Amino acid sequence: MTAAAVAEPHTPPARRQTGPVPEVVLPPSGAPTPLVRAGSDGAAPGEAGLLTPAMLSALAASDTDAFLVVHDGRLVVEYCGSPEAATRSHPLWSVTKSVVGALAGILIERGQVDPQAPATVYVPELTGGGYAAATVRDLLDMRTGGDHLESYPLTQAGRADLAGTGAPDPAAAAFSYRSADTDVLAWVLEAASGRDLATLLTEEILDPIGTDAAGVLALDANGHPLASGGLALVPRDVARFARMLLDSGSVGDRHVVPARFLKDTTPAPRTRWPPSPPVRARSGRTPPPRRCSSRRRCTATSSGCPSRDGGDCCAWGCTASWCSSTAMRGWPWSSCRSPRTLPRTPPGRAR
């Protein structure tokens, strides 16, 4: 590994308006960390037979902008769909959540944020809403409870909407993918540190990993960061972030993200998700629902699905997310109203 260079002080991020979406420009590091290219013969990464014709065809057919592989600290594959793809900032969408989560780990390690403290300690505006009982750890784990189904395209909620969201069910707070949790987490980090998210990302993540080009953070109409999916970086800087995570949160001899925080975010492998649809027995009867292996109870949501199962299959695994995925595969959405009304066989399959 190459030791990370110390970044030079930078000017505060500059806001700019490009079309209908306001953005914050995140300046590059003053001393980019090198990405060592594989091959001593001068060949560019990926030109030594690592990308087969079939792989190149698949990348082109899928309109992939960039594809990079870093192995043992070396850039061994670098594919760009166009010349400008290597130098253009690409929206990372929900990878932004991972970057914000890493930022939370830094502030937690410093004692600026207590993961067990209620979010309202840092953001009193959340008092009285659905996040009133949520802790910082709940936000990190997306275990804030409530009846929520992630659907796309997302309607961006402003902070006033987040503060006034409906009350959750704390007793049923198992994992449920919720972009709003990361938006609230970013609000907490800003309040706890006294710095806006753009400055935090630049000073705590992007400068230490030695970014090579400017990034972009999208804002909502009120100037608040889109923390759940608004970050954009050039491909090589994404690789620098990934390499830092693989190196236990370090860049050379510089610690960026606490290793113990990263270890805490990578638990043992979970059960298969989403669970397979129920399989009919030879007798023609559908097997009864499996009991939850988790101690958490299942509670019905407005869609009729038990969505709080502690990560295991409950009532055929009919979580709200599972209902959504099966509906996209052709299962009638109404079939997910209740576990008892699930179709015995998928549509189009002989009964």
C-alpha cells in the first residue's frame, strides 16, 4: 500500500445551480493517493486478458460507464465506456448511504455522536414525530420501525416532512430498508459536528482517501443534502473509497474510518433474501407458514404483510419488501394482503 499524502487545506465547498438541482462541489484532495496500475510492461489495466471479449460485450450491452477492479492494492482492471467516463462524476445513488455511514463511524469514535442516544438529543425538531424514539444506532441499522415500503422512484422528503413523519412501532423495529433513515442520520451528524454534510464528507472522507477529482453532492429545494443518494464521484475515487474499506478503514498509515466500526457493520452471513415463494407439496397442498426463528414478533403493516421478522422468514417470508419483489415478478399485489391469501402457485404455472 502507498502511504496516503496529507491533504492541503481546501476552500469551503461552493454551491452551484445546474438546472433544477442545486449541487455542492466537493473539491479534490490537494495530494491524490496513487492508484498503482498493474503490469510492468506499460500495459493499461485490463489489457492483459483480464477482460475477455464476452465481458467487454456485456459491459457495452449494459451501457456500463465504468468498471474497475482493485486487487492487492493494484488497479488491475479499468474499463470506461467512453473517454469522458473516466473524468466525469457519476451518481452513486445508494452507495452514498455507505459513505454517510462511514462518516458516522468517524464521529462516533471521536465521541461527538453517541450511537445509543436518541436522535432528538441532536435534532430536537424530531420530537413529536415518528423518529422521536429512534436512536442513532436505529438510524444506522435502519431499524426505526414503522410501516414503510421502499418504492421507486422515491419522492424526496424534506426535513420538515421527516420531522413530522408518522409514529413507528418501536416494539417491531426489525431491519427495513428506508432511505429516509440515512437522511435523518445526516441531519444528526451535521447538528452534532456543527458542519454541513458537504464539509464533513470533504474533510473526513474524501481528503483522507486522496481523491483525484472534484465530486458533487446534490441538495434538495431547501438546500439540504440528499444524503441517501446524492453523492457523485469519478470512478477512480470510488475505487479509492472501496480500497480504504478493504484495508480496514486505512489509507497507508493513516486511519480514516475506525476498523472496529467497520467490523460492526459486517455481521455473519444472513439467511437467503428474498425467500423463495411457497412450494406446493405433492399432495397439492401448500405448506403451512414457517414460524419466525427470531424472537421479534411479526406485525401486520397497512399492506397486510408481516414486515417485522428479525431478518428471517415469517409467514412464507411475506415481508413488505418481499411483496414488492414478488409483485414485480408477476404475483398480484393483492395477494400480499394477508399470508392466508397468498396464491398457491405463481401466475401462469399449472396448478
